Amino acid sequence: MSEISQRPKHGGNLNWAAAIADCSTDMILDFSASINPLGPPQSAIAAIQDSLTSLSSYPDPQYHQLRSILAQWHDLPKDWFLPGNGSAELLTWACWELAHQEKVVLLTPAFSDYQRGLQAFSANVEQHSLMERGEFSFSLFPLSTSSRGKRGLLLNNPHNPTGKLWSIDEILPLLDCFEVVVIDEAFMDFLLPSQQQSLLGYIQDFPHLIILRSLTKFYSLPGLRLGYAIAHPDRLQRWQKMRDPWCVNVLAAAAGEAVLGDRAFQRQTWDWLTPARDFLYRSLKALPGLDPVMGAANFLLVKSQYSCSQLQLQLLKHDKILIRDCLSFPELGDRYFRIAVRSAPENQRLVQALSLVIKT
């Protein structure tokens, strides 16, 4: 099987990358997965260590403690929260809800797991492209004027893979146009609280609204798998009855309880991201043939005059650097790649490697 045919659909596949680079996985500098490079925070490590004695017991299937802390963090009643085995597990249940509608409106390019979840329940998907004549158009107005009937909407904010952040005022009118609205806010934590455009403040006013959040990206805990849904308690109780009884293990729950109160780590992340992202954007913009899209999250989408699948292979073989190709996004194909924002020295290493690969 060729290198191309084995390409992963998600970022962070270090085994595939190491095979291409002919090295161990710990030698790969991973720009393909949008994970906070500052973590995991020590608060999470300490909580995991303190919870090792709990491994001989089943988790609390109601996750009372974690839900109570989430409730305090977001100033909402705890029965509006449901922890999950990463936001991916909860996305599956959200797609189950959406699939009951006559149509599900999906903005594209879209995270590939959206199609997975919707296809699993045979949803009738109506795609709306953000691209017009090869350029991005971020207006949400066409969604409100598309086909009528019992419709659902699946939207992520900030958007993956562009990083576009829609304002609350842009999204709110859509809530009156759909029977079920799912907003994936997996990257919202990367914005300063004053900059966030979350619909959490409106969740109790719209029973048909579902919000998904991730704790693995901001707190660098993808191996633990932890996320949560915020929705009407009746809906969450229905999910709880259908899913496995212990979706979140005791170590993940303990880590989640600890990091939500880690104000120092949150501030450190916000202080790191903006200058690091701005440097990466400016540096990539200065390279011939590359045109990055400025976004609000911890990653950048980059338009390229060169084959991105070939750039990816060259960076792996020459520099042991992994970038995310966009072949799993049909609208983007081989002329876009996505990179996470990492530490200043790592970002500089990527820029230098790209400049040399482009020249060859």
C-alpha cells in the first residue's frame, strides 16, 4: 500500500508520520493536531496521581462532582451538563438527534467526524459551502433562507478548519430557523473570556440548542478523552439512558475537575497564543506561494501554490515535522494545509523548514 493511500484522515497520527520519517514517534514535531503545547497542566497530573487509588472502583455514573464544577464554571444548573469520552462521543449523540430531522444543514468544509456521525444514523445532509469561486465567504445568512421543513443545523464556532469566529449576533437568528441546533465550541476556550462568542448564555432560553465543549484541546489531554455537552436536562437524560454507563474514566474525571479551576494555566495559554499565532501568520505570509487565513483559534489554515501532500511528505522526511493535509476536506483538497500554533522555537523551526522545502 502506498504512502498516499495510507494517509490518516485526522491529525496527530504519529505512527504513520514516524513510518514516513523513519524515526520514533517521540522525534516527530507534530503541527497536525491542534493541541495546547503548554500542557498537560500540573494540576491535571497531580489530580491523576492522587486518583490512582480509585482505579479499583467504578466511576460515579452520574459524575456529580465534575458536573458540579462545570456548573460553577459556567454559572448554570448542573443537570444541564453531561460529561463524555471526548466531545467526539457526545457528537455521536448530537448527530443521532439531528438525524431525526428531515434535513441536516452542514457548513463545509467540515470536520470529518461530522459526516461520520451523521452517516451513522443515515441523516439527510444538506451541505452549504463556505467557498465561492475559490475564496471563502463567511456569511451565515444563506443558512436561514435555505430549504424549509424540519431541519437541523450543525455548526462549529470557531470553525474548523478556517478558524473563523462568528459573533453571537450572527448565530442567534439561526436558532429560530431550525428544530435542532448543535454548536460545537471545541476551540472556544482558546479565546479570552472577553472575546468568546459562546451561546452558553442562551442555552436555557432555547431547549432545541445543544452545545459541545472539549477539555482535551485547551488542556492538552487528548489521550484521556474528555468533553461535555450542555443542553436541556431532558435531552441529556435521554442520552445517558442510551449510552454506556461509565463513559468517562476516574482519571479523566479527576483531571477535568482540577483543570477547570486552574486559572494560572488558562492565563498562561491566553498570553502565549496571540503573539505566537501572529508571528506564525506573518512568517507564513512572507513565504512565496503561501497564503494563511487568520483565525481565532490555535491553528491556521494555509492556502498553498504547491501540492500540500508533497509538502507534508518532504517535511516529514527532511525535518521530522508533521503538518495536517486537507485531503479529507473535499473543498480544500491538495492546495491547503492546516498547522497548529506551537511554542515560539517550534514555530520558528517550522517556518525555516518550509522556506527550505519551498526553494527545492
